[in-house]
Amino acid sequence: MILVDSNVLLDVFTRDPKWYSWSLKALSDASSTNRLVINPIIYSEVSIGFNSVQDLDLVLNEIGLLNEPLSTEVSFLAGKAFLRYRQNGGNKTSPLPDFFIGAHASHANYKLLTRDRHRFLNYFPKLQIIRPNT
């Protein structure tokens, strides 16, 4: 299974001039051999470009994305990542979405398809990340 980060989906949905080609190919490659998953955090982040739940669900179903709920174990792991972030001098006052995304992929032992690897690697070092070579 591969958890698809919102930045990859947004690249495709918005036809981002820099990342569209890479993200579309990565998404296609990933779906050819794996089941693709998102979670409610990712769903929320990509929903901004859609007028209704039905419109978004239709597109996600066409891509073949499964929307998994977040478990208490994932939320707990995200909280621990946030604690390390704060101990390292981070100034945000609540857990960042990336902590829930990284915790979800890490807990489920999924690969993560993303362009934003640094925070994930810092707080989830064992996470397998599919990313651009740049």
C-alpha cells in the first residue's frame, strides 16, 4: 500500500507547471503495482479545489484512492512526533498535518508518495518515501 500525500494530488488536480508531470507519472507508476490510500487529513487538504464532496469522491474513485480513517494509535504517534518537534524548537502549538500523514504511513507500514520528505524523514526515519530525485 502507498499513502499519497496531498502535494502529489494537488500537483495533478491543478496541473502545477513544475510538478504535474512528475506527480502524474509517480501516481500512475504507484497505482500499477500497489493500492493507493489517503486519510481524512489529505482529503481535507485536497478538498479546497472541489465544489462538493461528491465531486471530490468521484475523482478519488477514478484514481482508485481508498480513504482510510486515522486510528488512535496513529493519532498517538502523531502526538509523539509533535512532542519531538517542540523539543527541537518548533513553535507551532498543535500537531501539523504532516505528523498525522507520517504517523499513518509509518504505523501501517505503507510507503509514502510525497515531494515533502524532510519533515517526514526527521520524525519518521524508517518511513519508505517515494519522492523526486531532486
